[in-house]
Amino acid sequence: MLSGYHQRLLIVDVSRQTFEIGHLSEELLRTCIGGKGLAIHLLLGHNPPQADPLGPDNHLIFAVGPTAGTSIWGSCRHGVFCKSPLTGFLSESYAGGTVAEYMSKAGFDAVMIRGIAEQPLWIDIAEDGAAFHPATDLWGLETYETEDRVKAWVKANRSESKRCGVVCIGPGGENRVAFAVIENDYWRSAGRTGVGAVMGSKKIKAIAFRGSKSKQTADPDAVKDCAVSLAQHARESGVASAYRSMGTPMLVDITNAAGCFPTRYWHKGRSDHADKINAAALHDRLDVKPHACMKCMMACGRLSTVKQGRHRGLRIEGPEYETIYAFGGLCEVDSIEEIAYLNDVCDRLGLDTITAGNLAALTIEAVSQKRIAEDIVYGDVDSIARLLAKIAHREGIGDLLAGGIRPAAEKWGMSEQAIHVKGLEPAGYDPRLLKGMALAYATSDRGACHLRTTFYKAELSGLIDPDRIEGKSEVLAEWEDRLTLFDTLVLCRFYRDLYPWDSLVAILKATTGWTFDVDEVRNVAVSVNDNARCFNLREGLVPADDRLPPRFFQQPLPETGQVITEKQFKQLLLEYYRARGWSPQGLPPGWPEAETKADGDNG
């Protein structure tokens, strides 16, 4: 067996309730490594062009990389991939917790699911394949109870492996809400682009992974050395202690001070009540304990219990920065306890908090402009919670919002006001101030995503001037390539400061034995990015889709006067295409029309 891999792909057809186990060759794995690289290869090969995202031919893929099941820090992470029902393009979403460990124990590098079941079911995946169980008794349940029931069944009925990792959907996924999530370990979510809706469209309520398989690494001592040296570096640099002490909510003060904390549905860059929703407020008003995924020293998660008030006793992991921005910034909720409550509502229903907060704020704007008649205003927690329930169950106005931002904005005559790229809303970093994030949002293969590059870190930390335009695209492309390699391995983003290129090369060699150099692994990442672009082009992507919402060009931030100009953006975009080796229309070398169009432009 190839070191670092099981070399097994589980192919599941829920229409027929059958499965087969395929072999993954070394030649294939060397070209894509795993995770995102492997999943895109499978989607290109098995999804027919223009497949209905909620139809039987849209394959839902769960994938890990060669680090899964090893002692490499940040490796207990899995990815979920398909065609997005929200954007119509590539859907990729990642989650930590424990599931990657159990998926590896089941002996698979990836699981690929097609078809639509006649009745709700859940799937039990172990070393010998898949077993199918009726889930009519689970259908309609919230996520926490679903996970508990499946785990209890496995414990009672599978004596050979009483413990398992479970992924599941809530009512949002069952009702095919376009931004529904897949949850695991209660609070860990494969959150963006609607993977939960695809799972729900197949009538899969939950999947349990279990087993006792272990995989061989090429150099166990080198794997151990990687872990030991990383731990020492993390202690010396203080990176881990910052996340452990304050978690991602520490970003509230950073972005608010800089003037890029999106507030009042993107009309402002600072919140007047930041001190009520920041990390200090969270740690003061809730009982907070650091909480880590398996194989993680960061413990960025905040295991938080509300100490007083109407939500006393509420316990969640969070809220994370992005949830605080979405509800505390965009919707102007001025209580950290109430944001924790809305976080819990989303987790139980199985909704992405970033999109949910953006849609709630857009709805509030529509009401304030008298475009619709609904009982919802800025800061009204209970009206926001009622709206979330309506969305998850597709009731009233929730049925429209369940389709995502584009259909709602079009119906309300707000398409020019709606903040999204390719149908996906940005995270909590305003691109009028952070020019690199403007490019990142516009070009990300899954829509306005902050995680493909995490370039906000470079700009907020002063590593690169936020206003700089010249040469920025080339730097961003290099960041994106390194993080694409993260997604093939599959590693947590919060290790980005601890895993430079040479460390990733060392990890790959220790786990697989492959002696790539930095240029070679970057070429793998480049190829994966090109394949993602080709998938999107095949699904109908046009150059105009790499575009920011008009407001970012037209309306300066009131606190700083910052705006990104059309000229600045065009320069960033063209230089990015050049850095990627794409044509001026954004066509990669592997796309059939790329050379013809590039030659025509140069003529």
C-alpha cells in the first residue's frame, strides 16, 4: 500500500442503495495529493456538465488527505465537495472536529455519493463498505439530536467499533435551503455554499464513519519530528497562545479599529457597540473554555456557556468572528449572549451563519426601504430568529430567502444593493479598505470567500499595505497556492503561519515518501486551481462573474472614505490572471479556448 493513503475510494449510489470500492492509483494521487485536488478530479470525471445541483448526478464527495490519521498538527479535517446549489459553481467546504480521524479509520481517502434515495436514510460507513438504514424517525430533527441518536445506535449495535464520527443535516438541509450546512461534533460545520442542501436532496440525514484501519506513513520518525518541531515553533512564536486565549473573536477589535468591520448591511466599517460583542465581552459575560479539534494545539474554539439572562445555561462552541460580524455587525445585534443564541439557532437548523446574517440584514434593508412588509428591524433578535426558522422550513418569506441572495434581491428590486460574488456573500473584511480582499472575493472559485487566500491576515498585520495595488496580485496568488496545498493535504487554515512551503514539503515527504521540492508542490497547487477554474467554466462561468458588487466601487466607507476604484480593481484582476498564467479573460491553459482567445487579444 502507498504510504499516506489507503488508496480506496468508496462509491455509493443511494438510488440503488449499493456501493463499490475503487482503487486510487499512485499516479493519480501524486498529481492531486488528496482533499480538494482529488475531489475536483472526481467531479470533472463523474459530474456531467450543467448537472442539476440538487439532482441525482451531482456527486457529493467527502475527502481527506495523506495527513489524516497521523499525528501532524492541524490534520483532523475533512472536505466536502460538489456543485453548489447556491452559486452553480464549485462547492468546497471544510470542517474540523473528529470526523477525519474516523473516516481514515474506515479506510477510505474519499467517499463519493450519487443518486437520490426514495425515502430518508442514513449511511453507516466502515471498512467493508456502506450499510443503509431508514431515517424516517430522524427526518425533521435538529442536528444535535440527530448526531446523538446515530452515535447511540452505533454504540449499541456495532460492538466491534462503538465510537464513530457522524456528519448530519438539520431541517435546513432537508428542505434544500441553498446555504444549508453539514454538521459534525455538534458545532463543527462544513458551512458555506450549500453542501447540506445537496446531502438533503439525496435524502441522506446522516453518515457515520467508523473502523479500525490505520495507514502506513513513509517515515514515522519524521512525522513525529514534524509534530515536535511545530509545537516548539508555536510556543516560541506565540501563534497558538493567541488563538487559545482569545480565539477568532479577537478580530472584532482589529477590524473595527481599522474600519473594515462590516456594519449595518455593509453601509459602515465600524460598529458603535463593538465593545459589547468583542472577545473581551465574550470572555466576561460567558463562561469560556478553549476547545480544540483532535490533533490540534490551537484550541481556537470557544466552548461558551451563557451565565445570566434569558439564555442562561445555553452552551455552544462559539460564536466565532464570522458569526459575530454577520449578526453583530450586519444586523447590529448589540449583545454577545444574543449572538450566541442566534449561532445556536443556526447550528440546530443547519444553516450557514455568514449567509444567514447577510440575508437577515438584506431583509431588514428591504423593510426599511418599504420594498416588503415584514416585522423585522436592525438589532431585533427575536425577529431575526423567527426569520431563520422560516428559512429553514421554507415558510412565507423564508421560501424565497432559502434560495439565496440572488433570487431575493431580484424580486425586491435590490440586485444592485445585494452584496455577493457569484451568489456567495463575503466574510467580515470590507474590501474597500483591504484591496487584496477585493481581489480574493472576486476570483475565489466558490464565490466571495476569505479562506482561499486569508489575505486579510497579510493586510491587517501590515505584511503588505492594504492600499497597495502594484505587485499585490502576484503575492496573493502565491498565498492562494500555498493554501490550496493545505486543502489537498487537508490541513487547518490556522496553521498558515506555522507551515511555510518547506514545512509542507517536509510533511508530504514524511507521510508519503515523495521527494517533491517547493516548485513541484506549488505546481500541484497551480494545477488544482486550474482544474477548479475549468470546472466553473464548464458550468457557465464568464469573466463578468469575477466582479465585485457595485457598492464597493461607488460608496466610500463613511469612517475612512475608503473605496476601491474600477481602475484599481481592473489592474488587480488582470495582474492576477497573468500571475496564474491565464488569458486576459481568465481562461487557464487547460481550457480549450484559452490559447485562441489569448492570441486574439494580443493581436
